[in-house]
Amino acid sequence: MKIIQQIFFILGFYVLGEFLARGISYVIPSIIVPGTLLGMLLLLIALTTKVLKMEAVEDMGAFLTGNMSFFFIPAAVSILEYTDLLAQTIVQIIIVITVTLLLSFLAVAYSVKWTLRIQQLHKQRKDQTHG
Amino acid sequence: MAEFLRSQVVGITLTFLFYIIGVKIYQKTKFPLFSPLIISTLFLIGYIQLLGIELSGFLTDLSGIQLFLGPLVVSLAIPIVKKMDLIKRNFIPIIVGSIVGALVSMGSILILGPLLGLEMDMVYSIVPKQSTTPIAVEVSDLLGGIRPIAVVVVLLTAVIGVVLIPPIAKRLKLSDPVVLGMSLGATAHAMGTAKALEIDPEAGAIAGIALVFSGIATAIIALFL
């Protein structure tokens, strides 16, 4: 019963998110939001405002996020349909991935590093004026 | 007999079995190319080919597993709530790193992909690579990418990321746990998070947050494409 309830809550927020996403697209057709992300946002709000207790979804959530790659097996197997396409483009794909991965890694690393440094300087200055 | 071996219950049981084997092999070897997803996928492809099972039928048999992809994204809210204190303490760096990383990744793919002669459906399957798989497939679907290609791309990205990032980070003397965690979590997702956890517990915790925020940033930026 406990697990059934947890599955219900997570499925429920997913359905709610999809429902909301469709509602938004209906009102403003140019906006297409992923319903799953809206569901996540709703669950986030429900948990932080304590409308929903963490215990009500915790185990099922840990099961899903802890075994994430398992749920992609069907999608990964369907690559069989695209073997020709993949064989033709795999070199380009790997080049694009590697180059853009290095760029985004450096972008993340240095933007975070500099943000931390600015925050630190800011804090030091604040401490000085208060000291 | 052969009919039974092709049945849904055998297919699903083997899916679980191959995944368990994959996890065991990965735990033993820690070799990125032996990830549970890669191993179980290869085994299942072998099983399908060997018994001459039709792919579309097999995928219908496994549709119960696919059903959990949406709820999986929803449940990413849980680690966020649990790590709220850590997020509040590092809020600005997390936001900056996620947005800058997603922008640079998506922008550079949109430039480099067509330059190398890739068709747009291919490019759109690569564009969400800075995002964790469940959000990446969603973004790829919305943009008009090819879902299985998006899955393979995110997987390859994670494998290449965990191999390349730690040695480069070391050489560039990027040792701060927040910097390291953001780098690995944002670019190499769950696999990068596991790697960050091996290096430093705080970096691992930050990486787990980076993976979700990078996915959200990717989805939001994709709205404007």
C-alpha cells in the first residue's frame, strides 16, 4: 500500500504537469513547455511548502532516480532502427560531442570559479566595512 | 519453445537480468564504456537478433518500463528538496554554471553540427546533450530530434566527459569542490556525478544538483530555439 501510494503521488504530479502544459499551450499556442518539468516544479513546491511530506514520495523517488539508466533501455535498444544513420554520422557526432563538451566544461568551470571569487571579494569588502 | 523464448515475460526478465549483470560488471571494472545501460542494451540487441524478434513488438513489450520516464523527471525534485541548504549556500554559482554551460553547449552544437554536414534532425538530437537523459529526450522530441539518437548522444557525452574532465581539471588546477562538482555534473550527468563523488563528497553532492539545474536550463533555452 505504501509503495502504491508513492507511485500514485509521483504519477499524479506527472499527470498534473502534463495537464498544465497542455493548458498553457491551449491558451498561448506558441509556448510548448515540457509537462514533466512542470510536474517536477509542482512537486518541488508541494515538498518545500510541506503540502506533501517527503515520506510520501521518498522511496519511489529514490528507486527512479537511483536506477535512472534502467528506464532508458527500451529507447537505447531502438537505436537498432537507426544503425545506418548512426554508422554514416558517428565520426561527426563524436567530433561535435567532444569539442562542445570541452567548451562547455571550460565555460562551467571558469564561470563558477569567477563567480565564487567575486562573491568572496564582495564578502571581504563587506566584512571590512562592518569591522 | 522458441515462441516462449520470444514472449514478453522472458524479454522483461532478461532486461532486468542484463541490467543487473551490467551493474555488477561496472562496479567491478569502473570502466566508463561498461556502463549498465551500454551492457544491457548490447545483450538485449544480441537476444533480439539471435531469436529473430521484431523490434517494434519487443518495444511494445517493454513499454511498461518507458512509462516511468516522465515520473523519473518529476522525481528529480526530491534530491533538490533534500539538498536545499547546499543549494541556498551556493545558489548563484549553481545558476551561473548551469546557464552558461547550457548556452555554450547548445550554441556550439548549433554552429559546429551543420558545419560538419549533419542534418538538422541529427543536430537537434545532439543539442540537449548538456542535460540528463530524461530531460534530454524531452527536449529532443520538442525540437524535432530523434529520441534514440539523443539517448546515445547523452550516453557518449557522459562517457567522454568522465574520461576527459578529471585529468584536464587537475592540469588546470581546478580543485574547488563546487567548481569540480558543477563541471562534472553539468557536462557528464549521472556518470559525472558518480565520478565527482569518488573524488570528493561535496563535489558529488554539488554535481547531483548541477545535473538537474543544467537539464532545466537546457529545457528553458530550448523554448527559444
